Amino acid sequence: MCCNLCCKENSDIFQLMFSVFLTILSILATILLTILTYYIIYSLKPKLRIKCACLERHINKIKITVENLGKFNAINLRIEACAYHSDNNNNFTYHLKVDHNEFLILQGKGKNNDNTKIFKVIGIAESAREYIEIEDRNINNETIEEKFKREGDEKYTKLLNLLEEGKLKLRVRLHSYHEFSGLGKSEEELFRL
């Protein structure tokens, strides 16, 4: 009888240890699967870098270089650029016009692929019309569009001067999607020219 009791106790202890082992194993598996899921999601996002922004004064344009560091293509790129100033009292943002606001595809890093794209800032964005005063628009029979073009070019030159002097920063935002997964990512960089 003593032997049956010992065997039963050993059997109960074995079942308890086995259930504890399965519980620990399921917790570890859950943690590993969570980590693996996050890794897969992270790896299926575009890997872009806003490499540099430089002012080319002789043509009055700012060139922004974007590089794809991933092996997959990045699609539906959208780029925004603005002159930016922030202090304790005021935030100043002046949006700029880029030659290609939307770009379809930037190839991934490969042997024969060019995985960089150069965007050019070419003026003040159309959304900046409200910031330009349109008083006296009938002087010299100018239309609103002509006045915007003239004053926009003058203000663009002033903005370039302020950027070059370091009084303003250039903020560049880039939005893109992964070609396979469709997951999106945004990048933002501030540059002093």
C-alpha cells in the first residue's frame, strides 16, 4: 500500500511539474512570437533616409537627396519642404514648392539600381497665397496670379537668404509605403543650409 501511495504522489508531482513546464513554454512562445511579429512588421516598412539638403545659389534652388537603404522598392513617395523657425513666442512655417511633390517609386538597394532621387525646391507653394498680401492688385493692371508670381519670387529669394544665413531651418518630411506590404513610414529632418 505504501508503494501505491508513493507512486500516486510521484504521479501528481510529475503532472504538476509538467503543467508548470507547459505554462512557462507557452509564455515563452508568446513572447517570442510577439518579438517575431514586431520584427517582421518593422522589416516590411520602407527604409528611406533624407541624405542631405544643399542650396545651389547660382540657380536659386535647394536640392534634397533621398536614398532608399532597403532591398524593396518604396512607392508613393510624397515630400514636403518648408522654411521653419521656432522660438519661445512664435512658430513660423513657410511651405515651399518641390518639383515632384509625389513620386511613384524609388528602387531598392541593388547591384545595378540607382537608389537615390534628388528633389528640387523651386519656389513658394501655392498654399502660401494667403500669406502674401494682395492689396493694390490693380497697380499696373496685375492679376492676382501675376502679383503672386512677382511677390512669390521676391519672398522666395528672401527665404533663401534667411536659410543661408542660418536664421531659418529647412524642414523636410517624406512619406512612403513599402511595395510588398503596403505599410507606410514617415521621415523628418531639419537642415541648416
